[in-house]
Amino acid sequence: MPLLDLASTPALRDIPTLVALAVIGAVASGINAVAGGGSLLSFPALVAFGVPPLEANATNALALWPGSISGGIGFLNKLEKTKRALYVMILPSAIGGAAGAALLTVTSERAFRLVVPVLVLGATLLLALQPRIRRWSGKEHARLPLGWSLALQLAISVYGGYFGAGMGILMLAVLGLFIDGTIHELNAVKTWLGLLINLVASIFFLGKGLIVIWPGLALMIGAIAGGYYSARLSQRVDAEKLRKGIVVLGFAMSAWFAIDVIRG
């Protein structure tokens, strides 16, 4: 099946629309670098511009992926002590990402519209609880057995392949129960596993024709630019205030999607 090009719809190929999506992509990528939760901006934006929710979710996953690479490169020096844990988590992450993407492709547009408010609300709650999760994952706990850690990572990866927003926060909590390391070392593993999950899911979405080409390209170009400048941005922006702002936006977006479902 060829790439699904809904950009034949005039509203999805207008220059102002594409420029707006590029700007949103840059901002979302920067948000991901500073506080997380960028998809709570970019996914609703695609829907607002007329992309159906299911295709918007797939397009968003692919478009924001390149912007995360710079973050992964920036964390390479933090993998020295955690490489083994990263390698152990690769297989369940890849399998889970593929399974989540496959599940999305067999979900009807109507069914996905019904679960979107719940998914957005769940991701928003995870972002709201992020500081507590980080503090908790950084504390000393009894380490989970390897089998449990792999099973939890598999489940998180399925969610990541299906929707993705908030996946990193869940991973951080699980990795804190499996790896002895600092929060930066946990973040390094989380970032690279997230890249893998999104890559596997994006390849699956491409093969199934769920990517909306022109809006996706615009968002991707913006995300690459945002990822490039995110290092500077992270030093100038108050991450806590930004996180709270995205939480407010997330609650508003979940309400908006819920109202849309109620209206039919």
C-alpha cells in the first residue's frame, strides 16, 4: 500500500498550514527536550488541521522521531555504566513497539476516536506526576527480577507503539527498579529505547500507509530544527513552568477530544 496522502485536501497543503505545523513541530521537539509531553501539542494540532486522529497519531510518531536523535546523541556519554541494561531491553522494546503499531493499524477510526480522550488524559496525568515518578525512580528500591523488568518494558513498548505520549515517564519508573544509576543514566537508556520503539512503529506505519505526507514533512522539518536548538532552549526555559503549562494544555485537549466524541 502506498503512503496515505491526505494532503490532496487543500487545507492540508496550504503554505500557511504547513508553516504553522513546522513551527508546532519545532516547539513540540523543544518541549520534549526540556520537559517532555511534546505530543500533547503536535498530535492535537494535526487533528485540528483536519488529519483524522488515527493517521495523526501515526504521522506524529514519525515526524517527531528525528528531533529526538539529538537528545540521544547528547546522552551517549551517560551510557558507559548502563550499556548492558540497554542491550537487554532492546528486544522487548522492538517487539512491543511493533505490536503496538500493529494494534493501531487494526483499530477502526471510530474506535480510536473513542479512546483518544482517555489516552491524552492518561499521558497528561503522567506528565503531571513526572516529578514524583522521577524522585521515586531515583530512590533505592528492591531491584525487580530480570523477567519482570522485561515484561514491564514490553508492555510499555506496546503502549509506545500504539500512542506514545507519556511513554518515557513510564519507562523511567521501570528502569529505576532495574538499573543502578543516576537519573541522567536512566534518562540515557530511556531516550535510546524510546527512539527504537518510535522507529519500529514508524516503519510499520509507513508500510501500512498511515502517514500523511505533507503535514508530516512539515512537522518533521520543524522537529529537526527544534531538536537542534533544544540544548540552548533547555538552559533558558524553566522546565517546571513549561511542564505545568503542558499539563494544563493536556487537560484542555482531553476535554476537547471528549466533547468531540460526545457530539458525534
